[in-house]
Amino acid sequence: QVQLVESGGGLVQAGGSLRLSCAASGSIIGFNVMGWYRQAPGKQRELVADMSSGGSTNYADSLKGRFTISRDMDKNTVYLQMNSLKPEDTAVYYCNLKVHRVRGTYDYWGQGTQVTVSS
């Protein structure tokens, strides 16, 4: 069974930085994509950034330049460095892992970590 454990959320002033971490445990074999989504109150969950096991990255256009995703493949851990934070970045941030197996793609989610940016 795959589990995702997130850490690093919190309260920060506008212009500040936070770094989120997500460690995956369990059977993660084959091509996979780890990333971050966020959901603000009253809004749909949206992709922030993700990174494949091959090293390819994908960002929400609006966040390029402020957010950076990285992975430690040996530790099955993904990080999200968030700089120049804005109040509109306030949301619950969820770690996501998609594992592509012969039988299909399996989707796993972390419990979410709150990020609050004060003005």
C-alpha cells in the first residue's frame, strides 16, 4: 500500500517562502509522476506542479518562476519550493502520486497541508 506524508505547510506573510515535502512509502515501481495540487475554499483542486520519474516537470502557467518542484528519487520524496508567496496562494496543498502499471494508472493522495499567506 502506498502512503504519502506531507509536511511544511504553515502561515507566512506575503512575499515570504515555504517549502513543502512529501515522502512516499510502499510499492512504487515503474514510471510515476509525483506532484502537488492545491484547493482554495470554494474552488476546484488544481495542479501546481509535477515531476515524472524521468525528470520531466510540469507547472501551472501562473506559478512558473515562483514555485519550483524537485524530487529525491532515492528517498521517494518530492519538494515544492514556494517563493514570493501571495495571499491568493492560500490553499490546502495536496501531494499526488500517479503510478503507471500494466493494469493501469494508480492515483494516490496525501492528507493535505494548509498554506496560509497573510497580506
